[in-house]
Amino acid sequence: MVKTTEHDPFALFSFALRESDWELADLIACFLLYDRAARLRVYREILDAAERPGAPESLERLHRLATLSRNLDLSRD
């Protein structure tokens, strides 16, 4: 296992993608995109995760899945 910092946002982002938590992944991605240097890493993480069936292949697709997930959760109430 690779040692990471205690609160590494990239580790949490990777975890959210792996667990198909689209809302959390989208929130973290939006936060990370403010840092120009981090953008490339975010895009790479998404492309790596896109190999899994049903995973988003782009940041736009991730955002759509997060929005859909939020809307479906709101309609359950």
C-alpha cells in the first residue's frame, strides 16, 4: 500500500470513483480543479477509473452522473 498524507484529496477522489460515489467524486473534482496543476491528475484518475463498466469517462459525464444520483435521491423522499 502506498503511503499518502492523512487527508489527501486525491486519495479520497480515487476512493469515491472506485466506490461509484459520483456525488462525492464530483464535489472533490470541483474542488481540485481550482488548482491548475491538479487538473491533469484529476483527468488521469477519471481515465483510469473509466476502464470499469459504468464508470464515467470524462469530467462532464461524472458531473451528469452526480446530478442524476442527487435527483434520484431527492425523489425518494
